[in-house]
Amino acid sequence: MTNEEIYSALSRAIADFWQTRMQQKMARGQKGPERGERKAVTGGKHMDGFTQLLKRIICSAGIDESCVYVTSPPGLPGFYRPSKKWDLIVVKDRQLIAAIEVKSHIGPSFGNNFNNRVEEAIGNAIDLQKAIEAGTIGKTLAPFLGYLIVVEECISSTRPTKAKLPCFDIAPEFENASYIRRYELFCKKLVETGLYSAATLLTTDRTTGPDGKFREPHPELAFDVFVYKLTNHLNKLP
């Protein structure tokens, strides 16, 4: 796939993301105990456009479609728990080639949910790495670990946010950082510390998002950088 084709498909995935969320909320109506934004989150399927795009990119790099698992959340053995479902995995000849998480964070709540996303991503990577070290997944080369997150761009996510602790100071880079800025720092640190091979951060708003509009807040976290690292890893396979 060319870069133009990739970004065109990424734009469609953004549009599908918003449209699917809206359809899920309308379809559920007043059924069940869920209300508001949670209806769209628990309905699933809103991230399918991203996993399917990643699958196309992986297959275009020469990986057979039968090696890519996305139809239902595929599981991998864990170390601290029996298993963990990843959004996309690539397994070839019983070797784990790649595992990718595809997440989103839509407002209005960002506080606790941001911490949950951070803890989840860090825990998943550590659990998988420990499982590999313990031989639970068998003899495998170091897999590509990827993290993609779509964050709503709105007042709650773009305004400066204070964080205070009673006994210590927070790291200077987090002072008055918006939640989008926090996600930017978080994704960069996932890669810098080696927990993940690549991470990408996409932001989008409710007004232009349904038309496929999005932003990449930091060049190091751009989608084409993610794709380059992923395909480079796949091209080095024996």
C-alpha cells in the first residue's frame, strides 16, 4: 500500500469510528442499563476500521492473511494471568510476530479513564514480555508490540489540567498538561522505554470526525511512522 492509500483508508476508519458509535447509541435507545457514551463504547466494532487497515498493511508486507487474527479478539498466554486478548496478533509457524492494541478515549470523562488506559497498556506489555521470557509462548523472536489510540479533541481534553500530590512533585513535563498532551507523553515513553515497538496518537472531534478528519499531534507518533516500524519488522523476518 502507498502512503496515500494508507492515509485515505485511515481517514475512512476515523469516519467509520464516529458513525458506528452514533449508530450504536441510536440502536440501543433506552434498552438495558447503559446510558450516554458508555453505550457506544461497550457496543464494540467502532475500532474495526483500524484493525482491518492494519491487517491490510501487514498482508501487503507479505504476511499470509491466515496468520493475522482480528475477527474476534485473539488471545495470548499471560504470565500474571492465564491469557490476554489483543486486538490484533500475527502468528506464523507458531511464532508470535506482532501484537497490537487499538484503543480510543472519548469524553466527557478523562480523569480516571486516562489512568485506566495507561495502566492497561503498561500491564499488557509487561505481562506479555514476562510470558515470552518464561517460555509460555514457546521459542519466539522478539515480537513487534504496537499501541494505537484515538482521543477525542474537545474542551475537556485540550485545556490545561493540574495535578497535585501531597508529598511529592509530579514530573515537570506533566505540569498543566492537557489530557491530549498527557497521551502524547505517555505514548512517547512507551516507545522510549522499550515497552512497545511503536505507538501512534490520533485526535479527532465530533464535528469533523464523521467526515474523516483527524490530527497527529506529534510527528514521532504519526501513523506513517508506526507503519514504517511495523513493516520494517515484518521485512526482517527470516
